[in-house]
Amino acid sequence: MVDQPVTLTMLPVIQNWDCHVCGSCCKEYEVRLSEKEAKRVSELSKNMGPELGYLQPLRYSGWLTRVAFLNHTSDGACVFLGQGGRCKLHEKHGYDSKPLPCRLFPWVLVPRGDKWTVGIRFACPSAAENKGRPIPAHTPELEEFASELVVREGLNRGADGTWAKAPSLDGKMKSTWDHFEVVRQILLDGIEESPTLEQGIFRAVHWISSMKAGTGMDKLDIKQFGDLAKILWNQTVLEAEKEYAGAPEKADSLSLLLFRQCAAIHTRKDHGPKQGIARRGPLARFLAIIRFSVGKGPVPRLHGWVPEADFAKAEEQGINWSAGCEEILRRYYLVKINSGQFAGSVHYRMSVWDGFASLVLTFPIICWITRLAEAGSQRDTLVRAISIVDDHFGFNRVLGGMTQRVFLAILLNSGRLGKLVRWYGPGRG
């Protein structure tokens, strides 16, 4: 299918997935079609009028450049979604008749050097619940998807044989994929070897702050860079543990203000069956912004899955998570780090340090949502919280905008990000 062979690097066997026909993706997302896909769907749906309720199969957007999308019904579901969560195109014309974005979800294919790494979106309930076969069992179809994606998006290898430019470490330093690999492996090893996930992330925040403050790293060869990175990690562990041994420091007013604004963006759902208060109109959304700024009273339910609770509940001391929560959350971060889905072309073209900081920020947000749950229901709420947040991570353009980058820089450069990890993490109960 493609004259440029695609090589995949699989996730370790910590993540499973299979489609359980919940229909969630068909209700939650707009599917953009290539010109070829739009033509094929139009042809295949010519005689499906009654099955589609006589709705048009496609809708178009844009003035100068018209872009085709799969059409949706009045309740927000894809026009091809049938009973029992089955796709009508699939049932009538076979699996391959579906557009590539439909077949690809929830997989994320991340270009890394001369290979592609497999990631997965935990916005899919089955991925968050780790339900299905181990990832390596999907190798044949993933290789096919990667080949199709290269053709669909018109991608080509660079002169050095890589599929994409390596993300810069700090936005300025010229980096290579070897630099990225050093960073990725240290983060993976550091979090896996830490007694708890919270401690691992806390150490990682201190480490990236130290690395970000370093000078002259672009003059080091890759071995020297790797040796220095490991030395700084070992030093960081000692320094971070001294701070971690003390009582968590409550976030100051600026931290809380920035954190709640970021939490609001990560939990907002304006369409689909899990839509939050957006259905009430602009005034409700405006009042929600005010409520998140003040941080008092009931938490606005920007997403239908967010528990009903007051802001004060998330600040309570002594909350213990249910059994299994640590393992679920650890799996999420190991998958994100292993796939490299936190920097570069797949993540708003962020530098490695800033991109990882944006991933770290999801930790206190997920914990914050989970703390709103009633006692004994933390596990189910945690799974939903991961799905809520990962729906946005890397896919909500607002999170890649200048305002969010400034918020993130303030939290990271001032040391506030690590304090948020400790304050909202499960370790303070």
C-alpha cells in the first residue's frame, strides 16, 4: 500500500484493548474524511436512505476549502450508528468500508525517528478499563493502519530516514531522537522504580526543572548527555525525597486559580451524550467560569460524568483511594510516556520539558475529579476521570494555545506544579 515501509514499536504488555461496541466514539467525535473517503462513503450509502432516516451521510464545512465529515443525527450520534453500537456501513459493506479515523480509534500512531510508536486514547472506556487482548495481538491491523495513514496524510521520510523532526528539549536546543529516547527511558525507569506513582511523578517534575535550567547541553554528545541526565536524576531523587518527606503544602491562591482554570478545560464537554452544562446555553458557561475562578460552592458539571460535589470536598484531608486505583493510574502514565505522546508533532509541537509538564498537570486534575467521588466509588470515578481528561490531552487545541502555555510555565518554573501533585495526589491521605 505504501512504498515506504512502516515499522511499529509496540507498547509493553501492560495495556489491553478490544472494541466492546459501546458506541461511545460514534457519539462523541466528529470524523473528518479525506476526499477519497468522502467519495467512497457517498457511493456506498446511495441506497441506504431508509437505514439513515433519509439524512445525508456527509456534511461539509468551510468556505474556501470544503471539508467533509460524517453527518450526525439530532442527538449527536453518527448517522451510521445502528442499534447495539454497530456501524451500518460495517454491517452492510464490511469493516474496510469504514473511514480510517473510525478504524484507527482509539489507537494513536506517534512518529519517533524512523519508526512509529503505538499509543492509545484512554478516552475509550475499554482502554481505560484495560479490557481486551494485549496490544501486540493487534500488530497486523496496526501496521496496516500506519501504512494507510502515511498515504492518507501524504507523509514522507526525511533525508535522514525519520518520519518527523525530533521535538526540541527546551524549545531552543537542537535535539535528536536519541536525546528524546534518553529522556523517555529515564522517565519510564524512574516512575516504575518509585515506591508510588505520586512519588515518581514528583521526582520527575524536579528532574525536568533541573534539566530545563541546565546550560550548554547542546554541546554534549549523546553519551555525555545521557550520563549527565542520569546524574541529575539521582541528585533530584535525593532532593525531592527530602521535600516529599514533609507534610504536603497547600497550594497558594495563584496555584489554585490556574489549576482550576486548567481543570475546567480538561473536563469540559459541549456535545454528545455526556455533555455538561453547555446544554443550558452561554450564560451557564459564563457562570461556570466564574465559579471555577472563585472555587467555592458546587462544582459546575462541565461533563456529565463529573460527580456532584462542592469544591471544598476536593480539599479535604484523609481521603483514601479504593484498591486498584494506583495500578490503573500508573498504567495510564506509563503508556503515555512509553508512546511519546506528550511532545512534538503529536502534542501541539511542544518541547519535551513543557510537553511532559502538561502531562504531569493531568495527574492532579484526575486526582481532583476522583476526590469528588463518594467513599467507596473512587475506582469507578478514577476510570471515568482518566477518560474525561484524556479526551482532551493532545486533542483540544485550547490546551496548546498561548494562554495555557503561560499557565503551564508559571506552574513549572515556580515549583508550584510539584506542590499540586503532592496536594491532590492520593499520598496525603
